[in-house]
Amino acid sequence: MSAAAAELETEMQSPNVVFDPLMSAPAPATSAGKSFSDMEVLPPMKELVFAPLPPPLPVPEVSDPPQLAQFRRKEEKPKVQPREVAEKAIKEIKTVPPQLMIYSILGAIVVILVVAVAVYFHVHSEDEDTTATPRPTKATTSQPVAPSPAPTPLVTQAEPVPQVVESEPEVTVRQIDRRGANGRKRAPSPAPVAKIPGSVQIDSTPQGAQIQLDGRGDPSWVTPFSLSGLSPGQHTISVSKSGYSTEARTVDVASASRSAVALHLTSINALLVVNSTPAGAAIVLDGKNTSRVTPIQFAVEKGPHTLVLRKQGYLDETTSADIGPGQNFQFAPALRALGNADDIRNVGKFKKIFGGGGDNVAGMGSMSVRTQPKGAQIAINGRILDKLSPTEFMLGPGNYVVDITQTGFKALHKVVSVEKGGKVAIDEILERQ
């Protein structure tokens, strides 16, 4: 056996080493032996021996985390059939109130309208932007740059920097057409004329009326009055006075003009003309003191009124009247003087029997007062007597106001006149309240 065969047999006996004998053999010399291509019979191929695979490693069982286990449980849920879902949705829709459905539909319509209006205005604004007149720009004018002078060979100069001229914006001049719709040229607007304030002289009948100009007034504006500094144009002037109707008039005030307005006021209330003899009597109207004294005239409302004239030392004078609108009522009584209540003298029983005093008192008269029931209190011109009824007393001539009062009965008020040497008797039956 040759050395090559022995070596091949040795390699085949080694089960764990796999190699090619031809590749591992030493390279023969070029001058001796044959090449691999020159061999007629190829050497026998070596049988390939593979090492057995190692046994598979055991795979440890890994438990799923709780999140993954929950997710898998969710996936294991049975799928809901589409038909069941549709039937459930229909039942839910049927439970919705019809009003809520109508409101939902109306809300959807309103939203659609709002969106449509917004889109319309957006498109309209874009159209206006595209059709807007472009801004005028000035024409671009280019100026030639002067060439730099040739350099002098003896002197070294820096090259001049070319001057940069900014282009001016282009200006578009548009001619404004002053012609109207009919093709005629419009007249140029007149130059503004300076406006000078005017004045108005205001008077009224009767005078003393309050003035208002264009709804505003001042306490000092009382007719007759002159309002100055009024701007040219129309102004409304109104005058008013208590007891008279309000009158208004529109006045056209020209520049630097002077106007005059006279208004006649119509009385809407009644007019009272009150006088007395002697004068200075206080006036009480409908039970209220007016703080006025005679002689005077003043306006009152139409209708019935009660007028009382009161003066110290005189009897009250009273009258009543129903006055219509615009009527005048005159009242001028002669006041009657009151007698002196300080000189009252009582008459005793003995004087009545024997005739002492009484009529023999020079210049005096007598007055007797009897009432049923007895015991009434007596006041003469506001002076309360010491004795109760029945009683008799002497007093001087004149007019007297007699007031008789008793508890539980109505009061009596009388006016009597006593003459010199005369007798006045008052005999009254009192009425219960």
C-alpha cells in the first residue's frame, strides 16, 4: 500500500475529523508527479460523517402577567352579533322623546345655516379682495451712472463705488368723473359759509312765564326775555305758567339775525279776586291757610271751593262757590268788628229781682244763655265764662261769637250782634253726638 492510501485510511478511522485529503496533502513539486487534471482515475471520495445534534433544551413554562391574562380573557368573550346590536340601537332610539329629536334636528339645521352663511361671507370677502383697486405706485425712473474717470498713471486712486438709486414706486393717476347718472357734470360744492349766532326776543301774555329752549331751561328765563347766542337753524321755544296752558312755537334762526316771538297763554284754572274792608285779612281756602292776605288775585283749580277771610278783632267772613275753568270769582266783604269781651259783667239774682244794674249800666246790653241739658260751657269771642248755663251777663255793643260746648253733645257756634240797651236771648237744645 502506498503512503497516500495509508494516510487516507488513517483519516477515515477518525470519526470526529472531516477534511479533504487532496486539499490537505502537501503540494507536489512541479517537476515530479502528475497534476490533478492529468489523472485518469480519480481517487475515491471520502464518506462524510456528521456529528449527532445535541438534544433540545427544555423550554420553561412562563406564566402570563395579570394585564396580559385580563386582555386574553377579554379577547375570549363571545362576539356580539350585528343584528343584536342593531335591535338594541333601535330600542334606544324609540325611548328618546320626540321633542328632543325635533330639537336635535332643528339644531343641526341651524348649524348648517350658520356654516353656509359663514362660507358665503368668506367667499364674498375674497371676491372683494380680488376686485379691489390696486394701490397706485410711482413710475420707476432710472438715472444713468456717470462713468468713472480714467486712472492717472502717476497717482493711485481707489475705484469709485457706483451709486445705487432706489426705484420709486409707480404712481397711477386716476381722473375722477364728476358727471352724474344723466351725463352732466356735477357742480362744484360751494365753499363753507361762516355761521354767526342769532338772538330771539320772547314775550308772553300774561308775562312772568317760564321759558324753555329745545327742552332745556333756566330759572332766570322768564318773559319778557332775550335769548342770544343761538346757532342758525330751527329751534323750539315753549313758555308755561301756573294756571295757564303751555304754548310752544318753532323759530327759524338765520345767521346773525334778531327775531321776536310773542305767545298768548290761555287760562285753564279759575281766578280768585279777593278784597276786604279793612284790608289785610288772611285767606283760608278749603280749610287750608294760603299765607296770602287781601287784596290779592290767584289761580285755583276748577270746581267747588270754600273761602274764609279772617282778621284779628273782626268776625270771619265765609263764602262758597263752584268755579269753572277760565272764570273769575270776586269776593270783597266788609269785615264786622267784634265786641270787647273783656268788659263782660255777670248779672246776679238780686239785681234781676230788684232791677239793680242790668239796663241801668250806661251803654251796655244784656245776653242770656239757656241750654237743655243745663251745665254747658260758654265762650264769648274765645273767652270762657266762669258760669255755666243758664246764665245772664252784660256786655258792650258789637258783634260776638258764642261757642257752647258740653261733653257728649254737639258744639254750637253762633254769631250775634248786641246793641246799646238791647237784649239777646239764646235758648238751645243740645244734640247728642
